[in-house]
Amino acid sequence: MTSSGPTVDTRRATVVLLALASSTFLFVTVEQLPAGLLTLMAPDLDRTTAAIGLLVTVYALVVLFSSVPLAHVTRNLQRRWVLAGCAGVAALATLWAALTPSYEQLMAARVVTALAQALFWVAVVPATAGLFPPGVRGKAMARLAIGNSLGPVLGVPAGTWLGEATSWRWSFAAVALLSTVIMVIVAVLFPSVPARSGGANEAPFASMRRFVSLMVVTVLAVTGAFGVITFVTQYLIDVAGFSQSDLPGLLLLQGGAGVVGALVVGRFLDRRPIGAFLVGAAVLVVAMVGLWAFGSSPVAAVAFLALFGFSFSTVPPVLAHRVLLVSPRGTNMGQAISSSLFNLGIAGGSALGALLVSLVGVQAVPLVGAAIVLLALLVALWEERTNPPLGSLVEHGVGEALGADGGGSR
């Protein structure tokens, strides 16, 4: 690797970061939007709500299985055009979804959007990180993750409100318009850098052993958390005793705590990359155990829900940053594998939660989730104990970490 600094000035990089964080927000929003518009879309398209729900399921499966192939196919393309192209394809496909006359065309539009999202997740982390000096890339990853945190708690409710006030089609059209704006910003401001040169395309501490451990941690942590995320509204109603009308405010609280968590972890991630995960995962376990043990108290449920939102928001940026440090075959392919396994964890956590709800009740979901996240924490600790200390780019020195002597396996 040859580049040790940003490829653009700080203000330009910050504008691009803001645009890409907004794009993550829009992708998460449009992925989950049918869930908020079920009762509006189903009669308009003459389908059941279950069929509309499949629009979300198929979308997730496309992202899961297409990330690695798309990463391979586009490995030599400039990130500028990959990211701008993803936003542009998403804009066109989402507009197609807004105008479609049939369920079949809507499903096709969703598949195209999912393909754009799969490639976007592959490219956005290393491309964004490459805009900033190595010593502050963790902070950039944390800020990028804010869009991911806000999608479910701001984007989906806003899209649902717009759909109820006008038509579900206008919700998709609004996403298409905003995606077009982002496409223009990225195409104009993102630097033209060859796909494999400098930046964050190669990991400074590449290690297959560490990467495999990281992928195991990813699947376990996401699986454990997503049982709670999927069934949190049912938990708040059935166990904590809240009403349906209380849910928007509670979910907003969870999302707001998530934004705070992403900002806080960004202050420590560059200097303490493994410590940031260990602390975040430990707090996540405490939050889920607290929900299980004290969730019947509304006050305690609110407190532990906020703690859950705060701690889980630290997980995606920490995992993404870790890929940048240890991925053995380039960070784009590493991110593709990580993205696929992240989505596998989402599907696994949701399925496990559904199984627990049907067999023993929703109150068991946080406890089982906590046990799985604890297992992820133990795997991460085992990795640190059985390998030489990895440290951080800041501790090793930016020049050393990116130079020929600092880029070997650890």
C-alpha cells in the first residue's frame, strides 16, 4: 500500500461521507418500507399482506447471495462510478416500484434495488474509509453507520406517514428523488481513484485466521441481537405493557440512543478497535439480560431498550472497521463476505426469534439473544488471547501501519 492520507480535502470528504451516510439511510428505509405500508400496498395490488411481506424477505435474500459475486465482477471499477451507479440504479428501480401496475413488476423492481444495495454495501466501507487518513477511519465508519441506525426509526415511519397521507407510491418516489440527488453528489465529488490503488483497499494487518474469527463473531453478534430487534414491538406490548400508540416514541428513543452510540464509539474505535467491540458487546449482553429480567417494568424496559439501541449501534461500525484491518484478500471482498454473513445473521436472528416466540414466548428472546452475543464476545476474546496484540493504526503509527514493514500478517 502506498497511500497514507486522504485523497481529497477534509471538507470535500465530509460532504461525500454525509451523502453516503444518507444513501445507507435510504437503502435501509426502502428495504423495510413495505413492512410499514403493508395495509396500503396489499389492496392496491390485490395481494395479501403476506405477499407484500415477501417483498422484504426476497430483498434480503438477494443481498445475502449477490454480495460476493458482485464484488468479484466489479473489483476493477472505480469506486466513484460503482457508488454513483448504485445510487442511480436504486433511484430508477425505486421509481419503477412507485409506477408499477403489478405485483410481479414490483417484485422485479425490488430485486434490482436489492442488487444495487448489495454492491453498495460492498463498496461503501473501503471507499469511504479511503477518503480519510487511517488514524480517523474508525470515526468515519461510525458516522457512516448513523444512516443505518436511523433508517428503521426515522425513514420507515416517515415513509409510512407519507404513504398514509398520499399513496404508498409517493413514498417510493420520494426515495427515488433523494437517491438521484446522492448519485449526482457522489459522481461530482468522489475522487477518480483506480479501484486497487491506495486508500483502504488493502488491510494493513491481513490475516486469514483473524478474518475467519471476525466472520464467526459477526454471525453470532448479529443473530443474537436481531431476535430482539425483530420482536421488540411485541415484547414492549406483551411483556412491558405498552400500547400500540406508545411504539413510535419508544422506537424513536431506541434509534436516538443508537445515534449516540455510533457517535461515542467513533471517539474510541481508531485507538481501541478490539476494546470498542468488547465493551459494546458486553453492554449489549447487559441490555438484553436486563430486558429479560426486568422487562415487565415499563420504566426498566425503557431504560434497557435505550441501552440496547446504544450498544447495538456500535457493532456495525466496529465490524466494518475490523474488516479494513484484517481482511486477507482485499477489503472489498472482505466487506462482501462480511455483508453476506451480516445478512445471514439478520435472517437467523429473526428465524430464531420466531421459533422462540412460538415455543416459549417472546420474553425468552432477549435471554437467548444475550447468550449468543456472549458467545461472540468469548470468540473475540479467544482471538485476542491466541494472537499477538493487533493494536491500532494510531498506536502503530500511520506511516508504519501502511508501510511495507507494517502490513504483514499478525
